[in-house]
Amino acid sequence: MTALTTQDHTAEKSLLIVDDDKPFQQRLARAMEKRGFETETADGLREAVAKLATRAPAFAIVDMRLEDGNGLDVIEALHQRRPDARAIILTGYGNIATAVTAVKLGAIDYLAKPADPDDIIAALERKPEEKAEPPENPMSADRVRWEHIQRVYELCDRNVSETARRLNMHRRTLQRILAKRAPR
């Protein structure tokens, strides 16, 4: 496969949306089509990887948690097939460790759900040298603590016992924290 130039890349508006929340996926697909994208959808990891095997799009919007796997695997498969593709991760369960992993695998941004289609387009089309606007609401102390726990958990390959040991925390306490949603 030949590499596309930046000009060719922005002219091609092929987009893959991978999300197991079917109503959200369909609303987002319609919104992106109205904005000029040629969209294709996938409900999960297996379906997305199968579609990538036949045609790798210029853009992708991928949910982090899929019923049959992890959205990071979709990002990795996309960039193996098409290194110049611009992909973003959407998630309702954001944390710093997974955001860093997503970027290392080739994602260009990491947005919290529900994301506005205009914000998604801005992220997809943002030039690498441009910086995103800083958040209006900085994280609370509880959120920073939760992010740190998530980071250590990811670094320990999601091993609860090892994470609890490193954080000097009881294993069941850690399990309760991990089961809850992120604080605001």
C-alpha cells in the first residue's frame, strides 16, 4: 500500500466508527455523513478488524471498551494497515494510562463520551503542531487519585494484587475503587 500525502489524506473522507452502543454509533454516523464523511460502522473488535482487512479508512472513531475487546486493538490494527490514518478514542471511562497507550498506538486524540461531532471533527483534522484547548474544568483531587490508581493498574498489566501491593492498599479496597466510575 502506498503512503498518502497530507493533501491526499485530507481529501479522502473515509471513516470507520467502532462502537457497541448502536444508537450512539448510528447518530454519530449520520452526523459525520452530514459533514462530508463516507462512513462505515462496526459493532465490535472482530467486525472492525475484518473491515480493516478489506479497506483501511483515512479516519477512525473508536470506543475504548467494546463488548468483544479493547478499542486499542482496533487502533493498532488500523495503523498496521494504514500508518497515516488519523484515529481518535472515545470513552466514558477515561484515564491517563489508557490515553497514553492510545497515543503510542497511533491515536491522535482521546475524547470523553458523549463527544460533540464538531469536537470530533476538530480532533480528526487538527494538525500535529496545533494544540487542543486546555480543559475548562481541571480535575478534582479525587479524580487525580483515581487517575493515578488507574495508571499503576495499567502498568501492572491489570493485575489487581500487584497493583494493591504497589499502592500499599488492601486488594478488596482497590477492587471497589476499580469497579466505580471515575470521580468528576
